[in-house]
Amino acid sequence: MQIPTISRTFGVAALALTCALVGAPSADAQVERVIDPNWTTPRTADGHPDLQGIWGNKTITPIERPANESRAFLSDEEMAARNQQRAVRSAAQDAAPAQRTEAGTSVGGYGSYWLDGGDTVLSTGQTSFVIDPPDGRAPIKQWALDTKAYNLANEGDHYQHLSVWDRCLSRGVPGSMLPAGYNNAYRIAQTPDHVVIYHEMIHDARIIPLSDAPFVDGRIRQWMGDSRAHWDGDALVVETKNFHNRGWIASSMAGGRIKGIPTSPALHVMERFERVSETTIMWTVTIEDPNVYTAPWTIQMPLTAEPGYQMFEYACHEGNHAVPGTLSGQRFLDAAAETDGQ
């Protein structure tokens, strides 16, 4: 599996070709948004690039490119305009009174301050996280879209139809790296032989060996798969496989169409973490699963340094009433329907 590269050398040429093909603003303008050519990569004691710290990815940029958007990148002026539009909408939402039900109680997150999903487009100006295929859309097979739709329509019938996030299990790989409405922080720590990525959402911790040791037996399947990492120059490359078929590729509403798409044991994920400035790590992931997609596809996004961010425990199972509430609510509706039918 090939994974795209963003760097001060090859990345410029690759991005130039991409922008030429899609008619986006100049390639140099895109690269300058995230890469600092005068910056020197810091090193850990063992000489590898230092990726450690707290990084975030909250944004209003969609995972997939909207149907009415034909370009891969926005201009600087368009980026500023969309950020301003979001600020105006958020201010209006915050100023509006809370909505009330007939019983007089508030429902929903009526102010933007209840969430932390971001107020700006990605710093690269991308119009979607998906950069390949060129249309910015994941090449999902129809059966997977049908499975997603069935689960959504029947989520009250069985817990297995509910989101793996609602069930507090795991957001998986690469789903755990995709933004949501809140808790979009990641702490990276390094040792000479391991890299740890601690996810604020559901407090998953990926402990990834820097090793060429064999993967675990293929009969052992896991929610987040089995990972191995190595350094490719200054980029950390992480390969993950040995998934089972009970996960979702994305579980947040921010995932749009790809939320709820199932995984299969054939899922193979290649990630690349490449620090390109004091404040930016470019994360690129190529997803291959011939059971679910018609071709491999690639997501790319900047992770932004947030040294002042404070991560809190996400006590998911301890406070989770979503599953029993959803299932018992559906049983109530079923009983009411039976009574009405008599």
C-alpha cells in the first residue's frame, strides 16, 4: 500500500501536481500554509523527530467534499469568509433562547458553547479531509451503505445496531483520529521503542511498538487492530491490521456519509505522522478494505499544537445511559403500537 507524503521536498512537487489537476489555487500557497521551511525538527534523546505534546484537529471542514464543491482547496479569502460565516452563525445560536418542548423543558445543545467542534476550516484550506479519490469522496460499496442505513433505521431493536461510540467500545482506527463535536485532543508520547497516542474521546490509548516484529496471529482480531511503526526519514509510519468486523470506520456525526460504515477483517490502515512546523503535524492515512470499498482511499489533515489544552477523563461506560435508554424507549414505542393496533 502506498501512502502520500508531505515534506519540504517531495511533498511540494506532489501537491503541485494535485493542484494542477484539480484547478486549485497555487500549490506553493497551500504548502506555505502548513510548512515552515526555516524550522528545524526537534529530536528526542534517541535522535528521532519529536512528535510529543498535545495536538488537536477540531474544524468545520467536512470529511468528504460536498457535492456543490468542485475544488480541492480554498483561497485565503474564501477561508477567511467561511470562518467569519461560522462565527456569525455561532453568535446567533448562542443569542437565541433555548428551545422548549411542550412540557417546558430544554432539549439539545442549544448554544455552541456546549460543544467544541471547531470554528475554522483546516489550516491547509482543504475542502475535505478525503484527498484521494480526487472527488473527495470515499469509494464505498453499496452493501456497506445499505448496512449503515439498516442499523440507523433499527437502532432501537438491538444494541448491535447502535454506534460503537454510543456503546463506549472504541472509535477504532482511523476513526479515533477523526474529529467530533468535542474532545478533539490527542497526547503523543515517545520512548525509544514505542509511540503512545492517547485519545481524549473514549480515552483510548494506542501503544504502538517501533518494531519489525511479526503481527499477532491473524486469528486474533481487535477493535483497534494490531499496529507496528517505523521511521521513514522524519515521518512516523504506522501500519495496522487484524481488525474484526464489529467496528465502524467512523462513529461521529462529523463523519457524514462515512459514519456507520462497517469494518471487515480485510481492513488495512497505513498512517503517516510528519511534523512540518512548530505547530503542525500532517497526518495522512490510507484505508484499504476490498470487502467494503471499491479502491483504497486517503484522508489527510493537519494536527495543531495545543500546549495549553487540558485533557480530562472521558468516563464513558461509567455515565452511559444511551444504550438502555434507547432500547427501553423503543420497547415503550413497540408496546404503544401494539395497544393502538388492538
